[in-house]
Amino acid sequence: MSDIIDVLEKSRDLTKVNVSMLRSYMEKWNVDGYHALIETHVIPDFKIADFLSEQLKIPRFYNLGSNDVSESALEKVSYMQARKYCCLPIEIMSDQSLKVIFADPTNNQVIEELETSIGMKIISAVSSKYEIEVAVGHIYSPEQQLNWIFQENS
């Protein structure tokens, strides 16, 4: 998959000036394309998710809740990983792959790290960063969240 800026540029949803500004921002602040878009507010995160779903032909999830998530899928990705990668595992598929909702499904490094960590192939879906962060906070149990806090501080 290409960088998100490349995908937006090819679709002509970003001007050359926007692309140049975002690339400069990425270099100056050492962030990836997704975070450059989010931090500069060039495109709102919900529109980024809509666009990625359409361009990459992957499912777009809205208003995430516990009904969207299977317990067995949730056990595969720790709270720490969900926060770090801004993702939410939702379902173990029949082929034993794991469907995971990402804010930035174009970030191959994150997907590969997660696949290596959990030992499963990832099938990507997309939602907005905000929706994922809220869902992760509500769906993971307080115990899982506290374990992460204690690990961070030890």
C-alpha cells in the first residue's frame, strides 16, 4: 500500500501545494502522512476514513461499540497495542485471519508489526481516529487498562 498522502494525491483530493506542505510538515516534525493530515487539519479524520474506505475498497465502521467486537478477537490485541497502533480487533475470520479496524490502514509497518506480534494475518478495515480511541477506551476492561498503566510506570 502507498502512503496516505500518495493515495490522496493520486485521487486528486489534495493539491500539489497541500502535498508539498504536508511533506514539509512530515519532515520537520518526523511524523507519517496520516499524522501530518490529522495534526494540520487539512482533512477531518472522519473524511479521511471515508476516503480510505472508498479508495482501498475496505469496510468503513461507524459508531464502534462492544457489539462490533468478539471477545476472542479482543484477546489477540492488547490494550497497549490498540492504543499504540490506533486500532481495534473485531473478528477472527474463518481463515484464522484477524479483522482489525485501523485509523490508518495504509501504514504497512504497523500492520506488519501487529501481524508478527500476534502471529496472524490482518484483514484491514477503517474508522476515524476519534471513533477508535473512544471505542478502545470503552471496550477494553478497566483491568486491561490498569495493567497497561502499571507496565508503563514500572
